[in-house]
Amino acid sequence: MNIPQRAGLANFPPYRQGKAPKGIDGLQAFKLSANENPYPPLPAVLAAVTAAVSSINFYPEMAAEDLTLAVAGRWGVSPDNVAFGAGSVEVAAQIIHAVTNPGDCVMFAWRSFEAYPLLATAAGATPQPIPLAADGGHDLAAMAAAVTPRTRAIFICNPNNPTGTVVGAAEVETFLRAVPTDVVVVLDEAYVHFNRDPGTAVGIEMFRKYPNVVVLHTFSKAYGLAGLRLGYAIGAPGLVTNLRKVAVPFGVTALAQQAGLASLEAEDELQARIDLLVAERRRLYAALLAAGLPVLPSEANFLWLNTGEHTAALAALFEENALSVRAFADEGIRITVGTPEANNRVLDVARQAAGLLAPLP
């Protein structure tokens, strides 16, 4: 049987999920490959989801009205500025489908979030990657210079996944003034809660000043709702209307909506967990640096090791110690900040790596 297949699909790489760790006798396994929050949902969130379970025989409210009002109130915007999806990655897909035609370009730094080129290609658009600067950050000057009449959307991941670097407010303003106003600039702030850089660009502030800016947020990271899939965009009303048109119907489940509402109401309690993860990130960074590993400063809930040709060997060492990390062949390793116990294991491996893999670049 000849099954119809879209042209080029055979060569289309699927998104790669962070793998689970392999169990090792005598060692607890830790998954540090997916940037997940290592802590369980807050009690109020669990209670809200539990209460909603009994009605999952009904479709969710497609407009997510209560959650829309809550997010709009949280950021001081109109409900007409807010669009939801099954995770911010699905909202990113909505943006690309809403603003591009086949052959139009979607620009992003590279390396950045792995889904960007996949989402662009799936929509029939052309990925337009621009190399990162030498420090692992966005080269916004090069990105501005690379804009063409076919560039319809630009994604800026801040902090950047996987390098953890941030873009400054002043450089983003310079970039936005250089980019045509009919190009949508998406500030993807999936890790915004962990960003303590005082000079960082702030998405909502840029949105208020530049109508072509869209802000992406997710409940998957700091809020710990990765398994429920909930994210949103804040953008101009006309764009938001089109995002809702191309969204998957009923894509945001009733459980996700209730969990999102409860999470917003529990942000003060959530902050203690965020502060703990930031403190652990700083501890990990200092110790990895002291161990002689090529770690970059990070404002996210992960750290990037610029291990180059040593990547496979170091990734194997982590695996031998019941730790799963995200390895990018011949480039580097991204390590999610976990519990203190998991992070201590990372440092044990770092001490081994310092002797086994020297000299590192």
C-alpha cells in the first residue's frame, strides 16, 4: 500500500525529548535533561486539578475565559492581548502559521530552542538561523543585518536555551528600531522567572513600546506544569485573533486551565522554590567553574558546558553516574538544575571529568 506522504517529510527530524536516566545499582537516578522543575506541584495546584478531574468527560472551555482574565490582570493588558496554547511551543507554532506563507523566513539564533527550525519547516516556512556570538549570546546586530523582505518572524529566546545567556534591554531596543515594523519579533521568555540580570530585556515592557513584539510565557518551567501543557502569548489584538484561528481546538485542557489559575494565585509560595533553584544554579556554576569545566554563566534553570569534541565522553560519564543530561554532539551539554541531591551528583561527576577530559576547550 502506497501511503501518501508530504514531500520532504522523510528527512524531517522529529523533536527529541530529554531522555530518562538509566538506573545504576546503588545510585538514585536523576533526570536533568529536560529543564523540568524537580519539585512536585504546589498543594493548591494539586487540589485544583483533583477537583477538576471529575468533569473531564466534558470539553474544556475553548476560550479559557477565566485564565485569560487572570493572565491579563497579572500583566496589566487587555484580554484581547492574550492567546493560549498547549505549552508555549504550541503558541510559537500558532505565531508561525499566522504570519508566514510558504517560503517566508523565520529567523532565530542558533543554537537556540530546538523546536524553532522544526516549527518553521512544518508550517512551510524557511528556517533562518543566525550563529550565536562567541559568548553564547544572541548576535542581534547580525540578526538585524540578515533581515530580508521574506523574514516574517524573529524569535529571541531570553534567557537562551541551551546557553542560558540573556539579551540586554538597550541592545533589544536598538534591534527593534532596526527591524521593519511588519516583522513580528517574539521574545520567548520560557525561563523568565529565573532571570536575575538587572539589565535584561523585559518582554512586557518591549510589548508596551513596540506593537510588533509578542511575548511568550509558559507554565512548564517555574510553575512546574510541564505535564499539563500550558503557555500563552501577549501580543497585539489583531495578531491574537489570528492565533486563536490557527490554534488546535480545545488544545488547552480543563485541568491545565485550573492548574494555571491556581498557580497564578500561589505565586508568592512558588517564589520560594524559584529562589532555591536560582541559589542551586549559582552553587553549581561556581563549583563547575572551580572544577575547571567550561561552563557559561546562566540566568535560566540550566547550565551549558561548552565541551566541544569532548561532549560524548562527558555525556557518557554522566550516564554512568545515573544522570541524564542533554548532549549536543560536538557542541556542548545542557544540565538542568535539580534538587540539591541531584546537583551534588553533578559535582561528583565534574570532579571526575576534570581529570578524565583535560584539557577541555
